[in-house]
Amino acid sequence: MTDFQEETTARAADSGAGATAAFKAKQQAGVADTDPERVSLLATEVLSAVHDTIRKHQVTYAEYDALKNWLIQVGEDGEWPLFLDVWVEHVVEEVNSADRKGSKGTIEGPYYVPGAPEFQGTAQMPMRDGEPGTPLRFEGQVRDLDGKPIPHAKLEMWHADAQGFYSQYAPGIPEWNLRSAVVADEEGRYVFNTVRPAPYQIPTDGACGKLIAAAGWHAWRPAHIHMKASAPGYRLITAQLYFPGDEHNADDVASAVKPELMLDIQKDGDAEKTVYDYVLDPA
Ligand code: MBD
Ligand code: FE
């Protein structure tokens, strides 16, 4: 039998090192590909904002050394992906999706892994025997801006388990647990049979957790299901869907909740079901 307790031993180092390695593996572009004038402009303005903050708040050497120490620890804990995706990515997403007319997206976060098991029409999410959590049937349709179904659109889904842990970023969970992809049918319709995830707490033992504790913030994201929806000739949407009533919908540490991303959850006996459609912008 699977020992579900084991997961509670997940540590910052487990998720951080994995997220850093995964990002480095997929990352091709570097500053060498960016126009030097653009690099200079952005670096100069970011540094000016830091200088202004130091002057405005009369930062001491003790505070400067605390910052230096903390930045070193972010790297040692492998938490740069976590830090950036929690506190910076939402503005990058906002800027880059402002011209979309179709469905809203939101941040990707640090735990996406390409290449999950693929299904035709209906996905039976990979899960363990006795996987904890309320069964959830998640179905929908993918359409274009004119309301025409997009045949064979691809949907990907990944989410935390009912204890708030992601496969591949916490020990003791099968590789593709609660990760899969579906090729929609002729009418763009798709189904994922999964379980409801738990809210996610940022590791408290790493550098990001230390910042949260030192600042008196909280470490929680509301429960969420990550998805990507795509089709040839259309712009890919990266989204997260949320559950009504979650206490952290209004104060997500990663600022990634939007009203359009709230699911309508229906009871279905002992299970739950929901319908969520995507409208894709042309590429
Ligand atoms: C997550 O699960 C997540 O989705 C984000 C954005 C940041 C940290 C953990
Ligand atoms: Fe997440």
C-alpha cells in the first residue's frame, strides 16, 4: 500500500532543486539573444528602482547584508523559479495577455512538466490506488472566437494531490501522478477524470518561506488546477482554475486568481463535476 504520510516530509530542497533543473533543461534563450540596448534599458531601470528604495527607506548595512545572505540562500535552495513565479510572473502574464480576446489565462508556475501521458477524448488522470480526494469529472469544449468548435485541440492538466503536493516535486509520488493530456474529439470536447486538489503551501523551510515569515505574510495559494489549451493556428492558453469558497481565493500569495477562472462545481453523488470551455485566439 502507498504510504500517503510520507509526502508530509516534502522539503524546500525537494521542490526547489527539481524546479531549477527542469527550468534549465527547457530554457534555450539567454541574454545573448536579447538586444543589448534592451538589456541595458531593463537592467538600468530595475537597478534604479532598487537604488530609489534604498534612499527612500535609508537602508542600513545590516539590512543590505541580510538581503545578500537571503539572495544566496534562494539560489542554494533552488528557489529562483518559485520566487519569480510567485512574486513576478503575474505581471509578465498580465502584460503579455492584454490583447487576447478569448479565454483568460494566468501564470504557469514552477511545476509544469511536458510529455505527460496522453489520452483521446477522455483522460483517466494517472493516480495511485486509493488516491485521496473527492473524485472530480472536469469536462469542456474548445472553440474559436466565432464559437466554432476546434477539433482535436490539445488540453494538458496538472495539479497537486489532496495533500497539496505535486508529483516530480515531492518525494514518494509516482512520476506522472495527476498529470495528463487529452486530444479533444471532433467537436473539441474533452474530459478529465481526476480528484480535487488541496490548497498549496509554499515550502516554509526554504528562502521563500523565510521571507514570508520575516515579513509576516502567509504562504498559501488557493486550491487550483493547472491547464494548457492549444491547437495549431491558435495561441496557447496557460490557465489555472479555482474552487469557489476557498479562503485564499482573495489573497493568493502568487496573485494569480481572476474571476473568469472560477469553476462552477456541481455535486454528483459522492463525486463532483464541472464544465469549463476554452475560447482560443488565432495565432
Ligand atoms: C504552485 O503550485 C503554483 O501554481 C505557483 C504559481 C507557485 C507555486 C506553487
Ligand atoms: Fe500550482
